[in-house]
Amino acid sequence: MQIRHHGAVNGVTGSCHELQVSKAQSVLVDCGLFQGAEAKPSLAIDFDISAVTAVIITHCHIDHVGRLPYLLAAGFTGPIYASQATSALLPLVIEDALKLGVTQEQELVATCIRLLKRQLVSVDFKHWYDLPNTDCRFRLQRAGHILGSAYVEVDLPHNKTRHRVVFSGDLGAPYTPLLPAPKAPYKADTLVIESTYGDSLHHGRKQRTQQLKTVIERAVSDNGVVLIPAFSIGRTQELLYELEQIIHSAKKHSFWQDIEVIIDSPMAANFTREYRRFKSLWDKEAKARVAKGRHPLDFDNIVTIDTHQQHVQLLQYLKQRQKPAIVIAASGMCSGGRIVNYLVEFLPEPTTDVIFVGYQGAGTPGRAIQKYGPRGGYVELNEQRIDINAHIHTISGYSAHADQAGLIRFVTGMRKKPQHIKIVHGDNEAKQALAEQLRSKLAQQTKVEIAT
């Protein structure tokens, strides 16, 4: 058995791990795109896929699935396994990514999506499935990161015994809205684990909700615009859920009852519909709110912007009016999408507030705004220098990733601890910090290494 890493070893993007299950066969876990400072000039698959017989997808964020079209173009014809919800979201994600970053040629996009759907195989959580033409099987367990997200258990023969390899994918944080926290597997012989927040701890949920409420209340006191860059899948829905609770709890005649929560992202609107469709995957708290007649993702204050023309009109409207609004738009790291147009228009305005609620990768505009904004610096957007006079806030507790404590809990919660742990998907400081913590908490016979 051997594991090769084709991404997410020098940062947090491009997740793609190849597990050799026999001398002539291997399986890929994810096939993600490199982003930000990690982006590569060529998007073509740069590793040998002749032995790859199947792909297993943990979840449909672009840094875990964005290279799938290039895998298909390279001639891969095997099954692509994913959970039911991920299978519903994946074609939407890939179609959007192709249109934004590759081509507007509809026929080419349609061909790719047709191939993807032909090879896509939906599987249920907790059930074992045989990998084709091998003596191996796998199953998905809920990861709590975004809708449909999973960690992967692969059971394979090794040295005349059975060996269990677990790929964490991206693990969710406990007590986040909508989705239950991940539960540790019974065992892992080898564990490949993410480390995005391996060196930090998140704010508690009550603290982050209060911080969000406080920041918005201060922000709207001068009738400014509140901009929240957010991933279309996961973060946007969590924010809507929290904002609905704040509005529900606010006094009847407060500004909260009238403030518009603008979702300027057709993709986010599509994904929110899918979140509502898959209510069966929600946690107990969210289901209880629905049972009481509340609509956590579809309340009266929401305004959805669809077309580009509506987007342009809204920009002009917000510039001219003297009334606050909350705008949620992608991309979450400000590296593209409609949020960039808002930032170009409103970052120079001192009445603007920008709230970061997710990880900002090295080399992304989001990281630059987060770092230099509080110093009165600038950022390059659309090949322009944009001075930052807006107020910049970061609320770390809204990350959809487990923090250091959550990652350690995932490992120590196993009844049979791993013999070998490989740490991926994190900046160097995060990987080193998580490795040190795991070494201190596990027996010496567990080998903990940072993947290369």
C-alpha cells in the first residue's frame, strides 16, 4: 500500500490523494483545483492516471473537485463516487467553474457535464461499497463541513491482513448551524488528515453570533454597506441561518426587522435550494426550528440577485441610497465572482464594513484585504489599486473547518488509534502545530508525519 499526494501538501488547495490498492490499481480521493498563490499555469493533469480505476469525492468545494474536468479530458472513464447530496451539487459546481474560468462555449461545457453525470455514482453514508475489480471496499461517513461532505474509510488487503485507511477530507467544526458535527471512526490504521486550522482555536458559537450582531449594528449606524465574502456552498447558508436567528430574536421595531440581506450569487441561491431539499441531513436544532414554522434559509429579509444586469443595477442603487444593507457574495477569498465588484466600489468608503468569516488563502485578495486593510493599505483588484478605507473584521468562529481541538478530538476519539498519520491541507505553521499536538497526545508507536 502506498499513498501519493497530488495536491494540498504545500497549502490548502488542490486536494488530490492517490491510494494504491494493488500493484496495478489505485483510487483517487478528490481531484481539486489549486488556487491563490498555489495556482498553476497549466490545469492539465500532471500525474500518471493509467492505474486509477475510481475516484471518491469527499465534498464539492472547488479545491477538492476543480480538476475533475481535466481528469475526464485526460481519458479517465471510471466511476466517480460521491454522497447523494454531493452528487446533486457537483454538476452545478463544475459547470459554474468552467464558465467562469475556462470557457463560455456552452456545447463544450455541456459535454463535460454530460460525461461527469454519466460517471457519477451516488452512494449512501455508512454503507460499504466494493471498489471495482479489487478486493477493497469503501464507505462515506458524515464530515459536517458542508452539505453532503464526507470522510472516507477504505478497507484493503495488506500483508495478509486488512488495513483501514481514513481520509478526513475537510472536517466540520462542532456546534455549527445546520449540520451535525463529525463523529470519529471506530478505527484507522493510516489516517490522512487536514490541518487548515491546526494551529488555532475558533470562537464559540454564542461568541461569534454576538460578534456578528455587534459588528453589523455598529456598521449600519452610519448607513453603510456590510460586505461578507462567502463561499456559495456552506458559509452562505450558515450565515443565513444565524441572521435569521438574530432577526427572529430582535425587537419588533428595531432596524433588524427591515434590513435587507442581499444574496448576490445565483450559485449560492441554487445551493440554498439544495440545502432546503436535503433537510434530512440537517441537525436537530435546525429541524426543530422548521417544525415551529420558521424558515431559516428563506426568511422575509432575503433579497436574491440573479442576472448580471440586476447585479449592476444593485451596485448603482447601493452607491446612491442612504440606507444600510448586508451583501453576501462569492467568492469567499475575493479571488473572483461578484464580490470583487462590490469591493472595488466600496472598499474606499469609510462607511463600508467587510466581514471575513472564512479562511483566506495565501496569495488571495481576501488575505491581502484582511492583512493590509486595518493598516489603511490597498489591494489589487481587476488590475486596479484600490485603497482600503473600509473597516475590516474577521470572525474566525464561522469557519466550516474544525479547529485544532476538533482535529485532535477526531483522532483521539477513535477506539483503535492510527499507526500512521499523514498531515495535509494546511499552511506550514498549522501543520507543524497539529503534528506537535498529536505526538504529545498519542502513544509513541503512532508515526506522525507531514506529507510531502
